[in-house]
Amino acid sequence: MVDEIRKSLADKSDEELLQIWKENDRERWSESAFEAIKLILTKRGINLPSQVEHKAEPGKEEYRFITKDLVMEYKSSCARHHFLRSVQTYGSSMGT
């Protein structure tokens, strides 16, 4: 998952990735995206700056922008779920 996201972010400039990293917008970018950005910047020899700390407002509903990364994360999660279900079904049909 992180590898797929890393590949999609690899074309971004250092400045773009640093901006995303520093803003730390967890509503727009997934945890996997931040892991990928960290890997890319570290591999490029860039020290990671501190991130803005966001605190959720009490009673405010959270909305996430649908990004390519979020869709990939969802698809991966669904595939894992279906695989595990098929393994469980196969195992129970084998008498295990």
C-alpha cells in the first residue's frame, strides 16, 4: 500500500512534499501517504521538519477529501477483507 502511494508521490518536488508534510492535513492525506512522504524525503536526504499539530474541534464532524491515495487505501482494505473471508470460508469447508 505504502509502495503504491510512494510511486504516485515520487514525481512531486521536494517543496511540494515538504509542504504536505509540514501542513500535516490528516483529513486530506492518509496515514499511508505520510509514511510514503517520509520514505521519499528521507531517501532524498532531506531532514523532516516538524509538523503542524491539528486538534479536532469538539462536536465538529470530520470530512475527508477523496484523494487518489484514499481510494487506493480503500481498495487495498477491501481486497484484504475479501481475501481473509475466502481463507476463512475455505478453511471451514476443509474441516479445520
